[in-house]
Amino acid sequence: MSLKSKLSRRKLLSTLAVVGAGAVGAPLLAACQPKVVEVEKIVKETVEVEKEVEKVVKETVVVEKSGDAAEIRFLTRVGPLGLFMKEFASIFEEKKGGAINVVIEEGNWEDVSTKLMTGAVAGTLADVFWQPYFFMPYHAANDVMFELDDFAASGAVDMSVWYPWAIDLEKLDGKLYGLPMGVMTGYNTLIYNTNLIEEAGVPEPSGDMTWSELREVAKGIKENTGAWGMDIGHWYWGTETIIRGFGGHLFEPFTDVSLFLDEPVQEALKMIWEVGNVDKTMPTAAAMEGDRAKMFASGKLAMMVNCAADLVCGMADAIGGRFGYKYTTIPTGDYGILGTQQQADSVHVFSQSKYPQESFELCAEIAGVDASKWACLTTGMTPGACPAAWEDPEVAEKYPWYGVEAEWFKTNVPELPPMPANLRHTEMAAAYEAEWTPIKNGERPYDQENLEAIHAVFQEILSKPRP
């Protein structure tokens, strides 16, 4: 385990304030504590006169469950998307023949980062936990996770089952902190309603189109059917994928210089702005009914861009057979570039776990080939980060788009994620939402003054040290 400074209560509170979680006081932290008892202990203390004196002090002792089995607490994802974690935790217990007792806890996408930070400060975080990639580098830098390099090198787990680049994604400063569970090519998949395409009499979308050609498709749909044409570019990592297709970046990954005013960035952003404010084919905030996924599933939105997982998992059930749909990539015809970015959910070992070796082995079970395939076939999630699961014929048969992406992964590696050098992802995401989204939505003028102001805000964040 590294000797980096621990995540302090002061740092926790300041971080939560940045991401808008609000102030977290002692009652919340206390609620995370296990039951304790106080006992008296006699210790010896050497004083300046070199005379040993006895001193009675109080020591806090955690009351632990007794028994022969080692107890490993596992913070899983809540709901259907956490089913595979629970299933393969049980399988892991069976393989260990009663030597391990896995205790299941749950956390959802929205509160997992707060739960991890509060648990780390209180020392009560589960031995094994999952998290989206967005939060991993920050938690690694603040000693929330156990360094896993020695375990990975021991031969106890076959590390070759994962995409090498996905393993690299779980590293910070050259150290391994987790195992990848689900990877993707980026926010570059487009789903479209084939019924509306046919009704409008427009060409089917394809990845070799230009954005201008896709915009014409969206216009035809709006004019001829009344449905909204398409929805794109809603948050900064999703927008970054589109920008990369124009040959630009909001900033180079793991660097500290804003490129917001660069020509490729502005060309992409202007295109997104025009879709909503000139073409008027993208739903406005006022017109949004629930969210864009619900609008697509109800047939009120013809095309939508997101990552493959969000467009495949649960989509058939949501549509319920009301219309046909297909997938393609976002347009590459402008510059011959498919914007991509690495991302993965992952599993980790708490830096204070009493059972780091066993916890690492549980991580390997949860992120392994069998669990990845099971998760995909059962829930529609991406088939983990294992080539053997992605390339499995059953996966491609049930979810053909995953088969398409599996072929892409055979010869391609997504670009590095848009993570700042100082790891301040949440601040960049908040700044994007506060500064660019009102312009994209037509609530503020799209002019040079506002664009330069956004650039200044981004640069201020990127210039800060690591939190």
C-alpha cells in the first residue's frame, strides 16, 4: 500500500462542496462508524527525565464478527446492474469452500463517490467496492484504494484475460489500483428509430455520413413526422467524443492547458449549437419529457447519441416492440475520424482492508470472463473488459452491436479519457454544465465574449494542483 497522505476530513468536506454534495457534518460520518466499545489499557510513556511512568489511556476497539470464515464486505451496484456482482460473489464463496464470507452492501451511481469518500475517512469502507472511472484517479491519489501490483505479479490471477489498455486505465502514476469491469469505445454510438426514418422518407443514418448529412436527416424527420430529429452533446465527456471526431480536444488527456478556443473544438461546438438553435431538431429543455431516453423509447425522438451500454441495456424492454431500431456510429465523414475515449467501471480493494489478497481475488472473480459474459447476457450490460467475453458468439447473437464493437476492439484502442492532470473531473463537469450548457440551449448568446469566458474558467480549473 502506498504511503501517500490519507484523505482527511477537511479535504473530504472541501471536495464534496466542489461537486455540489453539500456540507457533510459529524453526524453523517458517525453514522458510518461500526459499533465500538471503550476499554482501558495500561501503557508506558518515557518522559524528559528518562523516568518511565504509567499512564491510563482510552483506546477505541472495533467489535468484529467472530467465526472461522474471513468476512469481506462488498459494496455492489444497486438494482439489476448489480446482479452479476452478487451472483459471482456467491460463486466466489463456494470456490473458497467456506473460508470466505462475502457480506453484500449496495450503492447507486449517483451517491457512490460520496459513499466512498465518507467511508474512507471514517475507516468503514467495504473491503471491495465498485466505481465509475470518473472518480478512480482522485480516490487513488488520496489512498482510498490498495495498490495491487504485487498481487497482480504473483500469478494468483491471470492478468491476460483483460484488454491491456483497460488494465492501464486502472493505474495512476504507474501503480495498479483496480480491475476493469466494463469498457466502451466512447460516447459515439447512434441509435435510430427505423419507423420514423421510413415515414420521413430520409436516408438511414450511417457512420460514413458527414454531420451536415445527418443534420439533413434530422430536419427531414422533424418536417415530415413532427418527431424531434436527434439529441447530441449533453455533457462534457460526451461532447469531447464529438470534438475528437473533428480532430480536437477540450484539453489533451492528463494535461493542464485548455484548448477550448481551438478551431476544431469551436467547429464541433458550433455544429451542436446549430442543431438546437438553427435547425431546431433537438429537444429544448422545455420540450424534454422526462429524459431523452424516455423520449426515444416513446417514439418522440428519432435519433440519440450516447455510449453503447446506455443505448443497448434495457432498450428493448423500454421500447416494447412499438417500433424498430438500429445502431451505427456517429458521423466520421467530415475528417475520417471516429471520436473515442477509454472508460470502464471497475472494482477495487479498500486501502485499509484486513484481507487484501482475498479481496483482490474477489475483484478478479467479479471482473472475470464468466461474470462479464453473464452480466451481458442477463442484463444487457457491456461484456466486461475481457476480449473472450466481448468476442463470445452468444453475446454477438443476442446483442449484435456489441459484436460490432468487439470487432473494432480487435484492431483499435480508444483514446485516453479526458481526465485533467490535476484529476479535477467533477469541477470540469460542473463548469461545462454551468457555462456551456446555457449557450447550447440558447439561454445565453453564442458569442466570442462568452466563449472566451468559458475558456478562462476551464483554464483556471486546469491550473489548480491535485486536490
